[in-house]
Amino acid sequence: QVQVVESGGGLVQPGGSLRVSCAASGSIGKIMAIRWYRQAPGKEREWVATTTTDNTTNYEDSVKARFIASIDNAKRRLHLQMNSLKPEETAVYFCDWAIYDGGKTYDYWGQGTQVTVSS
């Protein structure tokens, strides 16, 4: 069983920065990718970024050049540095670990961390 926990959310002013993190623990097989999503009130969950274990990340267009993901493979932890935040980016931020084990890939989700961008 794999447990995923997000942390680091909070309140930040527009234009400010915040770093959220996502840690996995338990019986972890081969990590295929780690994805960040966010869900604003009343909206669908949307994809933000995908990181692979070679520290390569693809970003959704609206966050490129402002968000930076980095992975610590040894600690099974992923960080998402978010800069120049906008009020419309207020959302619960989730991470999803895609892990290959026994011939299948499984997705493990955390409970999310709230990010509020407001003055």
C-alpha cells in the first residue's frame, strides 16, 4: 500500500510565492510519473504538471515559467514552487503518483492541500 500526502498550502497574496510538496511512503514499486492537479471551487479538476524521475517536467501552458517542479527520488518527495500566483489559482492542489508494480500501473492520490491567493 502506498500513502501520499501533500503539504505546504496556505494563504498568499497575489503575485506571491508558495511551495507545496507531495510525499509518498509505503511499498513503492517503479515510479512512472508524478502529476499535480488542482481543483477550484465549482470547477473540474485540471492538470498542472507532470514530472518523471529524471526530473523532467511538462507544465500546463498557463503555469509555464512560473511554476517549477523538482523531485527528490531518495526521499520520495516532489516539490512544486509556485511563483507570481494569481487569485484564480486558488484551489486544492493534489498530486498523483503513477507507480508500476506487478505488471500494472496504479495511481495513488493524496487528500490535497489548499492554496488560497487573496489580498
